[in-house]
Amino acid sequence: MFMEIAQGYEKEPAPFTPYAPVTDRTAWDNLDAEWREKSLTLGESFLGYEFPRIYATDFMDFCRTGNRVRYEDRFFARRYALNALTLAECIEDQGRFLDDIINAVFVLCEESGWQLPPHNTYVRDEPQYILPDSTAPVLDLFACETGAALAVAYYLLKDRLETVSPFITKRIRHELKTRILTPYLQEHFWWMGNGKEPMNNWTVWCTQNVLLTVFLTEESPAVRRQVLQKACRSVDYFLAEYGTDGCCDEGAQYYRHAGLCLFNIMEVLNAVTDNAFSSLYQEEKIRNIAAYILNVHVSGKYYVNFADCSPIAGRCGVREFLFGLRTGNDALAQFAAQDFAKGGDNSLLLPEDGSLYYRLQAGFTAAQIKAFYRPETAIAHPEIFYPSAGLFIARDSRLCLAVKAGDNADSHNHNDTGSFTVYKDGKPLFIDIGVESYTKKTFSPQRYEIWTMQSAWHNLPTVNGVMQQDGEQFCATNIRHCFGDTVSEIEMNLEKAWPDAAGLHFYKRCATLHKEKEIVIRDSFAFRDEGLDCSCVTLSLLTCQKPVPISLSSTDGQTAEASGQAALSSPDCEIALVIGDLGTLLVQSGALLDIETVPITDGRLKATWPEEIYRILIRAKENGFVLRIY
């Protein structure tokens, strides 16, 4: 797709000149007034900034302890400072921020490596080296992003920096050539693709930043052509693994590093080739990739989530807005505009984003997205099934049901095939907790020793003491789904998601949304071994509001009404639980074993969930369960 266009483009690709440099005062003086004012204030907070020291032992900390946060906090703080200072100087253009910018440039240029310690290896999934080799740069996500940040600063401030000393820009160009351009053209890193290795967001995230680095600073047309063609080859490898449906199997958070990086790659390529790639915005797969973020949105800050993705995936902003415009998706553009308005300064300034280009893009798009904003416009969120990942999403006016019916080999995988999540009135009722802060163990052979990765910590059963296993062969089969005016439903066989030790003959799950009424989950199972019985199946259900057992012994539903729920009655139900102040769960053919309180202590999880979440454990009394959720 991309490579075919690149090979057919006969002209020399031009330099990238996306937005005005500091010398174009008309452009900078007429940007959105709020963005200018707040960006200037943010930049002023870094005047006289004392850049965090990073010692060799700080880099070594990851290999020694597995902790990656301590190093990353210092690493990213340096880049946030450069970004804020650069934009403030461009806004004011009085030289007030130049000394601190020069400090930032030299601090970054004097780092021994731009890669993060967890990525300090030359072969995918091989052990990391304890220190960087400055003679052999590693191109990881943040080496490439650092290169792009310096390239954007160079592009914007070149004339002002050279007034102080020509050695500043000379140093930037030297480091970019040594650390980015030369290894990019001469070495092969796994994320570049070869048609055999699986790709993920690294491919387009790194490629986007390499393109920015080269096309903002490289003077040689021949070199620009080399880079363009290699980048297009990588993008084709990335897209080959996407279904036509455009589903990001890494989730909504990673869409920002996958679909939106693909978008900016297209923006760069079109800008340097007289729009040779513009027709691709109308390709079905590209349009579907753009629309994904709208389709998986639940309400407010919440998104459908599985695997490492958090349900709070961040606000949409100018990149989603522009992607919507380019693909002719006005609903996506308006959704992004509305979310941008709700995001306040975080959406406007992106103060903790390492990409200077994204911040620049936000500044030059702020007025446009504000003008497009229509708060009264209702955004339709469709019901949808993504066959490439097995993701099913059904909705009515109050309930949202999502089911993951794929396999256990997704990028950032958890063992969660067949798991479901439920939202009611835009709030999480049955949850997928996501992932804790990344450590060395997260991306190691011991990954599935971490509790958040295990099927016993998803809305799934443990069978004969056995949890699901990771791998493409551990999957759902015989998947059938339908969407209708009154009922939307998905059913699947899940027995292959467990290893043979579980002893399953079959395990079927059917999840049904009876619109404007209830959600019903029906599980049925049987064993190969006659020595096993239903009591060896224990269902786990996770909530973030406290479940409280209630009595449904009467058939008139008075007890349920007294608990603040709608009148319910079912003589077949053995378990009835009120979930906080949000919903009710009725269970047929099950015995309540326990309601566990799970403290949330990890920083990443605490950003999403309250101090405690809850796991409901239900033992089967027959060869199946029926769950009714209101």
C-alpha cells in the first residue's frame, strides 16, 4: 500500500515544513490566545530549571531491581522542560528562554543513550544490557522520540540558536545523524519489520519520529528518499497485521501510539510528496483504524478495555480531530472536539507528553478544533463486532456490554479470552482492572505470574484449579453474534482457552443484552474425565463497587426494592448481590464462596480505581451458570 506509492513517486521528497518557525511572527502572534497564554506560563515554570541528574547507577537500577519508574521520571522530566521552553520562546521571541533551552539541548545530547533501560537490547525479547553502549545506539520508542523533539526544536529555533552559537545546531545535527539517521539506515531493529516478526505500536511510533527527525533536519534529497522508502516498507508490515476492520488489539490507550502515529506518518509523507499518499485516507482499513477510538468509547472518560489497556485511556484531542477530518468522519472529529473541550489544560498543552511535535500540532490546531466544537451535537456510538480481535460491543440507553472472544496472543496480552465487562449509566459495573506499573517482570517469561494478567482475575472461571494459558492456540471458537433492536448477543466455545489439564470437553458462553432490560450471561460446560464434577469450576467476577448479598426469598421483590434496586424476583436464583449503588447481580446454579476485598496500592492502578476493588467467587452447583445483570 505505502511502498507502492513510494516507489512510484519520481520526484525527490521535499523537506518537512509543517508549521511556522519562530521567525514567522505573523503565524505565531495569531495563534489561539488561550494556548499562547498558558503555554507561556508553562514555559516560565521552567526558567532556571535544574535538570534532574541521571547517573549510570540510575540506568543500572532497572536490571538490578526491575523498577523502571525511578529512571523514567528523571528522563521524561528533562524532555518536558525542553518542550515547554521551546514553545514559550517561539510565542514570545525575546530570548528569555534561550539559555534554558540550550541547557536542555546539551543535557539531552550528553546522555549516553536515549533508549530506556527496559529497551536496552539489540534483539527482541533478549535480556537487557545493564548500561548503554554509546557507540551502538539503540532505536527504541524514546530514542526516536528524543530525536524528534530535538529536530522540532532545531526547526523552530535554528536562527535564534545560531545567533548565540553555531555549535548548538551543529551539535544537534551531529547527534541526530549519529543516534538516529545512521543506525536507522544501517541496522535492522525488530520494529522495522521483515514480514515474519509480529509488529505492534512500536513500528509506527518509531517510524513517525524517525520521519520527523530526518525530514526536519536532513538536507540530502537522496537520504530523504532512502528514509521514506524504508519507512513505507515498515508501515506496510504494520498494516498487514491489522484486520480490515481496523481494530487495535492493544486497546484504546495504544491507539494513541498506533492509529494516531500512523496518521502523523501520513501527514509527513503527504507534505513531502505533494500529497501522493492522500488517497489512502479513503482506504477502508485506514478509515476503520481512525474510527476505532470512537467505537470503543463507553461514556465520559471510560473506554472498553482488555489486556494492558486501562479503561481510562486519556482524552481525545487534535490528532483524533484531524484524523476524523482527513477520513471524512465528522462524528469522530466532533467527538474529539468535545473531548478536547472537556480536557482543559491537559488537552490544550499536553504538559506531560514527550512529543514536542504533538504540542506544536495542538497549538496550531487549537483555534480550528474550538471552532468545530458543537456541545449540543449528540455523538452516536455504534454496536460493533471486530472479527480480527473477537471484540463485541453492544449498547442500549443505560447498559454497555463488551466481550473479548479472540485469543490469548494479543499484543500486551492478558489471559482473558471470553471475559466481559459491563457499564451502567456510563459507570463501570463489572470491570477489567488493566495492568499495574510496568516492571522488568511485565515483559519477561514470568509475565503471567503477575496477577493482573491471569484469567482468575478477569470475569472468567477457573476450571479444576487451572487458569487459561497464553498463546494463539488458546482461543475462542465457533463465535456467533447478532445485533438487533431488542436483543444483541454473542456466543462462543471457550474450552480451547484452557490447557488440557483443565479436563474440559466443552465450555460455552453466551452473553446477551436484552435492551432496556438486562444483561444475561449463560455458561455451560462438561468434562472429559467422569471423575470431575461441577464443583471444580469457580467463577471470578470483579467490581469496583462493593457487592452486598441481599435476600430474594420473597417473590414480590420487596427486599430488592428496599435495597434501592428495581423490583426483582426469581425463585431459581441462589445468589443476589447489590453492586454498590449501581446495579444488581442474580446468579442461578451457583454458590457464593467469598467476596474478596482487594487493596489497590499500585500507582498506575490507583489512577483508575478506588482504594479497593472486589472479587466475587462463585462455585458451580450444576454444569453451568446463569448471571442476570441489571
